[in-house]
Amino acid sequence: MSQMESTKGEQPGKGDKIAMVLLGKNSHDKSIIENIMLNTKDFTAGNEKNTETTDGYNICIINTPDHCHKQNTKHETDSMRSIKEIYPGRHAFLLIIKDTQLSEEEMEMFTQLKVIFGEKMVENMIVVLVCNQEIKSGEAFLQADANLKKLLVECGRRLCVYNRIKDIKGNELRKQIMEKWEFLRKKQDYKAIIPPPGPERTYEEMKPVPQVSWGAEKSKATPEKFLQRAQLTVRTSGNEEMTGMTTVVLLGNDRKKKDHIGNIILDKPHFQTKDTCEKILHTIDGQKVCIINTPDLFHKSVWWDPEGSSMEELKPSYTGPRVFLLILRDKHLSSQDMEMFTELKKKFGEKMVENTIVMVEKKLASSSMDKHISFKSQYHAILEECGRRKCVYNREIKNVELIRKLKKHTEGFQNYQTLALHRERGPDSFRKHENALQAVQIQPSIRERPQKDLTIVLLGQTGSGKSASGNTILKKQAFKSHASSVPVTTECQMEKGVVFEKNITVIDTPDFFNEDLTDQEDQIKRCKDLTQPGPDVYLLVMQLGRFTEGEREVLPNLKKVFGEEVTSKIVILFTGKEKLRDKSLPDYISGSDQELQELVKSCHSRCHAFNNNDKNHHQVKKLLDLIGSMQGNAENYPKKKQKDNKDCVIL
């Protein structure tokens, strides 16, 4: 079979010549994938190349040796390097794996592949999971261990799942792979046409442009302009320097939604759906704002990718504090959305997430953004990276409400960016503005200040009622809770709400000390990550009328995990208050097991009881008062020096 040759002037898509390199440690699985992609039944193994026309695509499959079993031998290394000469044009790497648990040996294989093919091979890699059960790619990612998740993130979370039982002919798998390929093709086309403009300027390295123009300015997306690498510059009508301006960049893959948000902020119908990069300057409450609306990222059918250069043009153009509004969908995030997020971080730099607010549209009858929305599992990775700054809106939301909600998120990091700018100008400038900022923060605000936020961690055994108690506190069905013989909560989950005018964050946890919890260390680490710099209170949830062997050992176990002083933040919450009938909680404790009494005493006798079937929120108010009293007492005692607490695990 002849080696693949590139054809000039060829239209993208159908008719393309594609090289797909099969990688992995199992030759049998690789051969199965080869036969599926070529639509043949020939069994091949080793370093072989076969070409067929399938579904209008001219596909060249390069089947490689099993890397994992001949580690770093000269023969294999030479063999692998020779493969690089076979794919001069469009190409993709298919990494075939068989389990959601990746061994250290397989991770070493992955590292070796990057040495052979170069670090950038991950930009063109698609991971194929071969399994015998029906599972979606999103579910597979959640079931993946830490090694596989790390690998998938490096590969832009491009994952295809092959169910050998249901998808015998592989039609569904072939469709999945070709969808992923179409995305890679567009990126490869763009890189082939637009030469890199020298060393990449990351978001954190961008310097402010001194002059900005009034009115709207559009950057037409044409191939000629991209090739010229024309820089987008902005000037004021009087050529004066503008200071204190906030730049808002609208990001996402749905231009209509971006137009809608931009028009609400402007309070007028300015943005219209076009394949252009558009900016407009506006004044909101006396604040100068530059709004930049971007084209849809990596989702165009045109042969050149306008977004790459448009985003490059945007980098030098924003001045002063900047805000990224990442506009996503309500129900579901696709793999393209996740890849878009990864690409944005590459273009603007990893630090962009520090100034990103996630915008999610929800179809509601009212325009309030305080309504609860249950985020799907795909959202959590993005939300956590963006500091869980989210704004839920609907089509009817008004300008005033949206601006008010966005300001709550932006005020904090705008102050931080201003200080960072003055730090660059020198120590005198920095001290002057730091003192001014502190003076403003110390002065009582005209507006009523919100109460201090509260972070609560729910701890306890399976079946104690942690999730139900979290729902009672937040007054909504935030966590899964139902009778079950197996644990319902298997991983840490964080939800937020406003309760009695207080912003409350609740972290529901699995039973950390249950022997059936296979990823104990990962879940404990996740709990600590979610509560940085540390929670305000640990609610140790226990069932009235039950005191198990595990609960007898819970305090020593918690001290090992969270440090000796964990008891200073523990409140014991008993569930099943209705079982007390006419008896008080102190009476119940005084007549209970001696070890339970000692446990309560060790936690400074801070305990409360919930009836999770009672809709009266008065019991939650009493709990919050107890927590407030605990926090007030803690402030009256000096903290121990860290050196006196050698066994304490710093959260």
C-alpha cells in the first residue's frame, strides 16, 4: 500500500486523507479498532500500515507494537520513530485502554510516548476505552482513577467508549471517533495556514494598552487579515489615556447567548449574530466598561479558524481589570465544551480562571438568579477551577439584576488586579493604593454588609442522615438522599445557598472510614481542597438510638485526618429528633452509653438534633446560632502556635 500523500486544494471533511496511529499495550484490542475504522475483518498486529476508504474518508491506520511490554528497547524505539515518517499530513493518535483504572506501568508508557512523539502529541490524541458494558464518556470520566483522569485532562478529555457487547460492528464507535477527528481537523487546518506569531504571550504577561476608543469597533474575520497578523488597537476620540476601565470578554460556543448577555449588560440591542470579533465601550453606573464579544470557538464549518487569530488580537487590547464571562448551557456539557475551556486557558493563560464567571441559562418563569439549579457532573471541574463563581440567569432577566449579581463577583478580584498593577509601578504606588483600599474596606458601607460566609462539612457513617441534613440546612434537595442498603454518597459534593441572609456552603462527604470506600485518600484530599483555607464547622452526623463501633472510633480517626484540634470545630448533629417524643436532647444523652457521653463531652457538649421531615426552618436557625456561639468563643482564645501542634494536618 502506498504511503499517504497530501493533496493541495482539497476541501476539508469527506475525501480527507487521515493517518490514525493506534497506541496501547494490547495488540488484540488495537486490531479490533483497526478493523472497525477500516470496516474490514482482517486481523493485523505489530507495526503495520493499512489504508481504506471508509464513509468517504481515506483512512490510513498505523498499528504499533505493544509499548508496555518492551520498555525502551532500541528496536522498539527505532520502530516507533519510523512511524513518524509515515504521517506527513493530517493525523490523530488513538490510545486504546481497557479499564478506567490505569496502572503505573501504563502511565510510564504514556510518558514514553510523549518522549518519542513529542509533548504536543496530546493535542491530537483521542482515548478509546474498550469495555463490556454500556457506559457514556462522561460516566467513564467520573469512574476513572486519578491516573486516567490526569491523562484525559492532558488530552483535552477526548474520550470515546467502545461497548463490545452492544456495538458489535463498531458503528457507534466509528461515529464517535470521526466526530472527535472533525474537531482536531479544524485545529490542524488553522495551525497549517496561520504561522505562529513568535513566542506566545500569555494572559498574565499582557500589558495594558494606554488608549481606547469610544463606540463599537469590529474586527472582520478574513484569512487575509489573519495572515497579516493585524493588531487590534483602540483609541479614544481625544487620544487621552483611559484609566479604571473594566473589560468584559464574552466567551462560549453559542453566539446567540453571548449576544443576549452583552445586550442585557448594555441595556440595548447592539450585538447581532455574526462571525466577527466585536467590541463596544459603554458606561455603567459611572464605570467605563469595554465589552468584547467573541466568535464561537472551534465550532465553525469554514476551512480557516477565525477564532485563533481573533483571540490573539484581543490579548493586547484589554486594559485595567478584566472579567471573562464563560456562557454555558443548562442541561449538559459536551466534550467540545470541555475542549473549548482547555483551549481558552491555553490562549489566555491558566490565570484567566481567577477572573472567570460561569454563566448558565436556566428556563424559569421568573428572572431571579437565586433559584436552585442542580449542576451536572461535567460542570464541577469548570466551576471549581473558576472558584465556583457562577451566575444563573434566564431570558427574562433585566439589566439591573444582572449587573448587581455580576458586581458581587467582580468587586473582589478588581481590587486585587488594581493592587497588582500598582505593585508593578513600584513600592510607593503600591503602598499608597493598598492603604487607600484598606481605608475604604474599614469604612462602614452605605449598603448593608452581608454576614460572614459559613462553610459546613458533613461527616458521619453511611446511613446517618448527612445528605438529608444538608438538604434541611439549605432548604432544597441539593444532595441525593434516600433509603438504601449501599452508600448513596460516594464522593464529596459541594452546594451553596443563602440561609437567614447568610451565604452557606455545605460539603457532603462519603463515610471516610468505610472499608468499601476505595478512594479514601482522594476523597479526603478533595474535601480539604473544597474547604480551603478550612471549614468553619464540622457537623458530625449521628442517628438517635444508634451508636456503632465505627462511631466509637470516629474521634481518633478524625484527628488523624484533620488534626488534633478538629474537636474545636465539631458540632454533633443527631438525626431522627422525632424519636425523642417528649424527651429533651440533654436527657437522652445523660441516659445513653457512657462512651457516647464522653464523645459529646470531647466536643465541648455542642450538640443539636434535626427532624429532617420537619419543614419548619426554626431548627436550622438554632443550629446556626450554636455555630455562631462556637465561633465567638473561639475568637476569645489565643490560637496555639503551629510548632505546638506537630501532628495537626494543615487544611
